[in-house]
Amino acid sequence: MKLSHLDEKGRARMVDIGEKNRARRRAKAEGKLIFGEATRKAVEKHVLPKGNPFEVARIAGIQAAKRTDEWIPLCHNIPLDFVNVEIELLEDHFLISSEVSGRWSTGVEMEALTAVTAAALTLYDMCKAVDGGLMLKEVRLVEKSKVE
């Protein structure tokens, strides 16, 4: 079996997608940032030392999706048509979800995962002063599709 990301010498390489057809591609991802009671209360009362975390983290996720190729070495630079990040405050965690779409020769799942991860790391940064036990968990691809 030939591995797509290795050259004839076994070195990592970027996959040549030049012959692939462009198609509309979409991906959704999600993840959780687990927190303690003090964090939930601080968020609800709007007293986190760094302010309201929702918009800052949402914008961080959108920005990161657009720069995924700078985070992940072998990813292609993909023009994106749409990136959305949503954050819900639940009983013991933030639920972070993303949706990304674009028309290109390769998928956008790494961009969706990067959006969730960057948003989660931003939430972590904004809440760490209140909670030393924050934990990023269950970042996963929820769905991906291609329409030719």
C-alpha cells in the first residue's frame, strides 16, 4: 500500500491535489472544555478577569480556521467560503462547535477541527485564572461532505 504523504524516500510530503476536481466541501467539528463550578459561576456573573470569553473565543476559532495551513505543516492553503463557531455554556463544560465550507480540491475537516481547538484554547486562556483544572476533551470531526 502506497502512503499518500510519503515520497519515494519515505519523507513527508504535501499531497499533489492538482488533478482532483474542485467541489463544494463542508465539515463540522466539536469539542469540550471541562471546567469546575467556580468557572461556570464566574462566566454567568460576567466576572472573569479577562472579560466575556464567548466572542473572543469565537473569533479566534474563525481566524484559526482561515490559517490552518500555518498550524498543520502538510495542509493546503484553502480559500474558505464560510466559517462559523458556536460556544454553549453547559453545566460542567463549554461545548464548542464549528462549521466550515469551501470549494476546492481537498476537504475542510482540518479547518473545522482547528477552529474548535483554537476556540477551546482561547476559552482556556480566558478562564485559567479562575480554574486550574480545565481540560480540553473530545475534539472530533462530526461530519464531512462533498458535493461535485
